[in-house]
Amino acid sequence: MTPAISLTDEASSHLNDDLNGRFLRIAFTTGCGGSGYRISYAESPDEGDVIVKIGSIPLALDSMAASKLDGALITFDPEEEGYLLEHENAVTAVWCG
């Protein structure tokens, strides 16, 4: 199943400027701070990633993110100059550029 993920207009505008042929990759992660999702740029998807295209914006989701993030919204935080993931399953979303 391909998850339905959406972008705010502001996030879409920033991604159009920032991606330069790259993917926005969302991956499930665990660590000493607990579990959550890591948002980063990727030159290409990893093997097994699910590709979702929102308009001209390509997303690469690892299998766990793809199975859990149906209905998610990606926003842009101008104060942090980064992207945030809004979804009930996204307890923590970490932007790493």
C-alpha cells in the first residue's frame, strides 16, 4: 500500500528549492531518545524504499515509515528552517539536513 502523505504549500515551496534532484527520505529510527522518524535528503532511495511523488516532490520511505504514515502531513518550520512530520504515529520526527 502506498501511503497518502501531503505537504503544506510552504513545505512544497521550500522542497522545490531545496531538493535539486534529490529525494526527501523518511525513515523509522530508534535510539537512546526513543523511536521516531528521521527526515533527510537522499541522492537516491535505499533498496526497499517506497517511492511517493507529491506533485513534483519525490519522497522515499523506508518500509516501516511507509506502513505507518498514511495521512501524514509534512510542514516547514521557518524558525528551525527544517521540515516537521505531523501524524499520530510520529511521536518524534527529527530533521537532519
